[in-house]
Amino acid sequence: MYNVKLGKKVNQRLEGLISSAIYQRFFFRKGDFFWKNMSYTTKVRSHSSENFRRNIEEIAPKEIALALITCVKNSLSILDDDLIKEVAIVFGFKATEKVSEKIRLIYHQLLSQQYFTQVNGRVSINHK
């Protein structure tokens, strides 16, 4: 589950603690991610240290969506390829195929949900 080798007893204890905390509503699980206090509020956590680097799979889709929305708002309009690169940079990545694919998937979800409008390849916030 966490890509860390744990002994059977440690893993069982950890799962028990997580289940107990979820039951007591300290946080909840959505997919592979945990959210605290039943608030689904998200903030973008940028790469700020060479000592700590997350993989793209470790970043919640909602956090990537917020970064996409923030980048579009800050630029007023932006080419979609530049947007993908910009969001990758926010998280400390190069826009490799794997990283770009994950960001682009969430971008297309936001586009289909009409958060954005796209005209001539330029993306802007949908104000409707």
C-alpha cells in the first residue's frame, strides 16, 4: 500500500490505526489519498526541498487540479502545452511523458467539466 516494506505485525498495526482514525473521523480516505477532518480543502504543495521529492503518483488529483486552475487564473490565458509544463514545474518535475500524461488527464477532466474554455489552443477560466 505505501511502497515500504513492513513486517506483517507492523503493517497490521498500521492498518488498524488508520481504520480507527477513519472511524473516529480524524480523516478520511479517497482512493489512495487521505484527507483530514472531513474537509476536502486542498492546497498546492510545491517542491521546496532537494531532500524531499514526491512522485507524480503521490500527488492527489485534486491538488493537480488546483495547480491547473491557479496557473490558468494567474496567466489569464495560456497555451495548453505550456499549462502542462507550468504545472509540472510547480511540483518540481520536468514535463516528461509520464508526468505530462497525469497532468493532462486531469486537465481534460476540468475541461469537460467546463472549468476552462479553450479557443485556438489557448486555455482560460470559464466565467459562465
